[in-house]
Amino acid sequence: MSEPQLTSDVVIVGAGPTGLLLAGDLATAGLRVTVLEKRGTESNLTRAFAVHARTLEALDARGLADELIATGTRLSSLQIFGRLQVELGNLPTRFPFVLITPQSNTERLLQERALKAGATILRGAEVIGLRQDAEGVSVDVSEGGETHRARYVVGTDGVRSKVRELLGIPFPGESVISSVLLADVRLEREPAEVLTVGATEQGFAFLAPFGDGWYRVIAWDRARQLPDSAPVALSEVVDITRTVLGVDHGLHDPRWMSRFHSDERQAPDYRSGRVFLAGDAAHCHSPAGGQGMNTGLQDAANLSWKLAAVLRGWSPDALLDSYRTERHPVGRTVLRSSGALIRLALAHSAPARALRTAVTSAARHLPPMAERGARTVSGIGISYQAPKGAHHLVGHRVPDLRLASDGPGSPQRLHEALRAGKFVLVSPDELSVTQPWEDRLVTAAPADPHGKLRDTVLLVRPDGYAAWAAVDPSRGELREALAEWLGRP
Ligand SMILES: Cc1cc2nc3c(=O)[nH]c(=O)nc-3n(C[C@H](O)[C@H](O)[C@H](O)COP(=O)(O)OP(=O)(O)OC[C@H]3O[C@@H](n4cnc5c(N)ncnc54)[C@H](O)[C@@H]3O)c2cc1C
């Protein structure tokens, strides 16, 4: 069968948060991007409410953080099932908090950005087949039997990923918690806190505001375990909420109710030839700690600049393998940490409860442990492995450095400089050697020439991690580093 002509550089399957961020990045890089989404209309089914610091930094590097923050409420600590508390107020970031805002707000901003940058989003387009060869990938869509063809495809089609199934990539794991109730309701009496969280031996209850008078309840009753298909009665939601919180806030008028189970699974491979998996399609875990959407967005931020560099011919295809090398261990850590959190929070047996008390007390009284917990949950602590002998900054997240002003409109901070979607070279000296790479590089000087970076030249990847750094490098060394990361000019 002859394949159709290439219609896009990248086809993205699934317009959830992961796919939308990726689409915006690739379109901003000037690539032809098509997003295929099976739903005919935009989703109003919010799941995530928590946007963590590292995600806000990534959104800041795309000029979206302030607008998103305006839609929600900041919390400087996160209660996990009312039993474990993670303090975020001391995180070394411009965003030392977790933002509570419905997932639909994040998706709306990402979609607007993707469309503005020129991405095509086709709704009512369910992917049912794909084939790849040496030149590209053909993707079959059910409605109208249309076939799209691109150089690369990314499956961001969620936990039941069709792309993953078509590639034959397994999704091993197990169920962590079942019969969790979700309900969108009105309340007669507003809770005192933004998030209301409680847990007892009988179960847990969680209330979060949509910001328009509606509230999301997530509740779980240990004694009432039913299959996902069993209909939800409002009385079930009211009963367990009252049992756990002592009050039910007069919850009424549900507009939507559902019962779900949460799995802990991870694909062993994130790539098969020209096709990649990202977000829930690659990993899923319990909602404890609010990590799923955040991890998916970071996957997309890691993959987008690599795809762009390879498609532009600036980097070899091998760069794309580093997506799995870097992101798979992060997914595994999130699975482990969110799994540990939910198991501790739901601990029932006497020894398990004793362990929970010990961990909670240690987290409260041992500052390094509390700090590590905050860095893990917020994503601020994530770093990637550096090659042997590399400068100690390589692989680490680069904080939002203050930059010396280069006239009106020039970036004042690293995250502003990253908005161009390019590498940023931070150097105290003017470096004429960078001139041949002008089209793929932003250069800036640190605002404080006597600060920590005074003799250091630092090359920051478009996703905000250090690619290369050296103290007082020679022109030859710098040229070599730029050629390695940005290609031969
Ligand atoms: C109750 C609950 C609370 C949560 N709370 C949080 C939280 O506070 N913070 C957090 O970070 N995460 C949270 N999560 C997880 C978060 O919602 C997910 O991790 C996130 O939505 C994953 O985004 P995604 O883009 O990878 O996939 P999805 O959002 O699932 O999007 C996948 C898209 O692909 C489309 N699609 C599927 N199949 C096809 C196909 N064959 N063809 C075309 N399109 C297709 C779907 O229609 C969908 O639009 C929560 C989850 C639950 C269940």
C-alpha cells in the first residue's frame, strides 16, 4: 500500500495537557503540527487541580504562568489525605507554592498558545491505526477514514493509549485504589480552607473549588468497594464526607458523578522507532500528591526541543533516545513516591499506622527530609544524569537567574529568555564566537557579574536544564560545545 504524502512534521494523538504543551512548543519552533483528538468538543472533565512549582516554571518559560496563577489560589503547603503535610514555602523558586486551579484552565491556556503558534487541532478524530517506515508514520483516523502522515508521532492519548497498544508496548503494573468517588456539586456552606482534606480509618474526603461556585469532591469509603460501573448515589458521597470531615457542607445538586480506580503502571519503552509516548500514555499513578498532569507536562517539555532539533537537522536522531533515558526514571520515581504516599495515608493495620506516624513525625522534625519531600513533590528537585567529568551544574535545573539588561524589551530573567524556545548562553563576557548560531541561541549576561556564575559560561537547554558549563572556557572549547548541542552552523 502506498503511503500518503507527509502532511505534518509531527502528529500528536490526544489534546490533553501533555499533547497541547507539545503542540505549542513544536509550532513555536516553526514546525507543522497536527493534533488528532477523538473528543468532538473540548473536555470539561477536570481531573487535576494542583499545578506544582516546576510546572509553573515551565509555563513561565512560555509566558503563561502569571495568567494561570490569576485563575487559582496559591497554597504554601500541601495536605496529602489530611495526614501528611508538605511545606512548599521555602522552595528556591519564584513559585514557592502549589497552585490550585482546575485542569481545564491549564488546558485552555495551552490550547490558545498552540493555536496561536499555528498548530492544527482536529477534534472528532479518533486514531485507530498506525504504520511506520524509514521516512515517516501514517496514522489512520476513524471518521472519514482519513490518513495523516508525519515524520514523527507522539501518543499523548492518556492512560488507555491506543498508540501504545498499536505499538505493542506493554503497560505493566497494578491497581492501587478502587471505588473512589468523584462528584461535582454545590455546597450550602463554603469550607473555611481552599482545599478541604480529611482521612480517618473509614476513608478519605477531598473538596476543591472550581472557582465558579462548583466544587469537586473526591471521596473513598473503605467499607464500600464497588466496581467502576456501579452507579454513584449522592447519599454515598454525603455519608463518607460527613464521616471523615465531621460535616458534609450541605453538598447537593451533583452535575456529574463517577467511580474510578487508580492504577500504578509504566511503559518500559517511551519510544518505538518514530513514535513516542508521553504523559499518562507512558505512566499513571494514584492522584496522591497531584503529580500526573505535572509529570506529563514535563515529559512534553523534555521531548519538544529534541524533536525540533532533529527535525531541523541540527541534532542526530540519537538525541531522541535521551527522552526515554531522562524521563523514564522520573516517571518511576513519581510512581514510587505517589504509591508510598497513598499507601501510608490509607494505612490500616497497626504496624502500618505506626510507620505512618514515624514518617510523618520525621518529615516534620527532620528538615532535610521535609525539604527533599517538597523538592520531589514540586518537581524542583528533578535533575538528569550528566556525562562523567561534566561540570557540576550539568543536568540540573537552572534557577530563574537575573540577567543584565540589554536595553528595553530584553529579557530580565532566564525564564523570560527561554520564551524564544531556544538555548540560552549565559556568560559574563561578550562572546563573538556564538555569532554563527544566532538563529538558535539567545545570549545573556548574569545581572551580577561578581555572583556565583562570575567565571562560568553556562549553556541552558530550552527546557531549563544545564546542557554544558565551564569555568573560563577557551573559544575552541565553547565552539565545540555549541556545535555539539546546536549542530554545525
Ligand atoms: C481524580 C484525579 C485527580 C487528579 N489530580 C491531579 C492533580 O491534582 N495534579 C496532577 O498533576 N494530576 C492529577 N491527576 C492526573 C491528571 O489528570 C492526568 O495525569 C493528566 O490529565 C494526563 O494528561 P495527558 O495529556 O497525558 O492525558 P489525558 O488528559 O488523559 O488526555 C488524553 C487525550 O487523548 C484523547 N484520546 C484518547 N484516545 C485517543 C485516540 N485513539 N485518538 C485521539 N485522541 C485520543 C483523549 O480524549 C484525551 O483528550 C488526577 C487524576 C485523577 C483521576
